[in-house]
Amino acid sequence: MGYAQLVIGPAGSGKSTYCSSLYQHCETLGRSIHIVNLDPAAENFDYPVAMDIRELISLDDVMEELGLGPNGGLIYCMEHLEDNLDDWLNEELDNYLDDDYLVFDCPGQIELFSHVPVLRNFVEHLKRKNFNVCAVYLLDSQFITDVTKYVSGCMASLSAMVQLEVPHINILSKMDLVTNKRDVKNYLDPEPHHLLSELNERMAPRFKKLNKSLIELVDEYSMVSFIPLDLRKESSIQYVLAQIDNCIQYGEDADVKIRDFDPDGDGDNE
């Protein structure tokens, strides 16, 4: 049984930084993980790349040879990956043991995990190769400054969850860059009635029924829950990793002790 994280989220949400910090954290613990680059446009890495889609296809080559723009070229690259799952990917996966832990650093184009089936088919392929997979959706905490942006972020995450159909963890990234934690604290585990009231205040009266449906949708799909990630704190990375490990049943036979993470612990600026 292999284990895999699919790290997704909008461009600039900190996916590669998360992968790098996770690798360093596990290296300190003496725990083996392998980071895989699935972004054909990536250039620089702060972690050792175990597998690299650019060995199969790169965005620069596609744009030059086919005359496509960045978005069209990236979709072409990912569809080419999909066409080579049985060849290139299987050959790469054969280099790892059955119980290895892989972390896939994905591109940030939202259509890849919202309605284009490429990543869904990629996940299904991993499942057939006997991998337990968890989607790790990162959302920039600095984006969550009011209820409208929060609901927008939830809808994007919900779209990914419905599309991929795998265990799903939502993370508010870049908490170390938030100067006032009160700006996002109310959105970590908000009360639906409070969200609806706030949304109705921001929107015109004719949107009340729509607002109610949106909040009910978010609440029913258990989307109203984000884990804060502060990369300055090892305890924060440890907590996030523990939640993901639990989702994919990693180390379920081991006696693991998990320390509680307090996002508003000593040293935070209020």
C-alpha cells in the first residue's frame, strides 16, 4: 500500500513552499517522503525532486512548438501526462516501494481540479496502483478577509472535492504572513448562521435566498473548516501532517502521539 498527497490550490497559494517545508520537517524526523513535480512550467525547487513531469513534457517546449499560450499549453501538457499514465508514470512509480509516501506538487490552474478530468483520472490511476490518496487544498489566508471571499474560496475547494472524490483536507496557508490573526480567526471554524448574517449584510436583499443556499451547501459538505498552517512553527506542520496521515491511514498500526496545535499560541500578533 502506497500513500500520496495531491497538493492543489490556486496559483500563489504556497503549494511548493508547503512541499518544501513538509520535506524538511520529515527529514528532521528521519521520515522518508518523496516530492513529485507535476507542474510543467516549474523552474526552481527548494526540495529534491523525486519525479518530474518536465522529463516527459515541458510548457516552454509546447508553447514554442505549438504556438499555444500559457493556459492552453499547460492543459495540453497535463492531457499528455494523462495519455502517458500507463507508460511514463508507471515506469517512475516502479522505482518506489509499496509503502512509500509521495507528495505531488500540482499546477495552480483551477480548472485542472475543478472540471477538467485530468487530475481525477490521475488520482484514479494512483488508486489502481494501490495508493491511498488525499487531496490537500491550500488557500492563501491573506485572501480570507471577508465573508464573500471566504465563500468564494469554499466554492472552489468544494468543486475540487466533488471532482476528485478522495479524502480532502483544507488548509489556510501563509498564516505566518498574517499580521492580525483576528482577520481570519472567525473563518477557521465559523458558525453558519453568523456567515449568513454577514453575507446578507454585504449583498443586496434580492440575493438572500441564494446566500442561504450557498451557506447551507458549504455547511452540508463540511467545508466550513480550515486548518491554519504557520510554517514558522514545527507544531503547525506536525498537526497538518497528522491530519493528512489520518485521512490516508498512514501508520495506522503505529502508536503515534499527536500534540495539539494552538494557532493563537504565544508569540502570535493579535
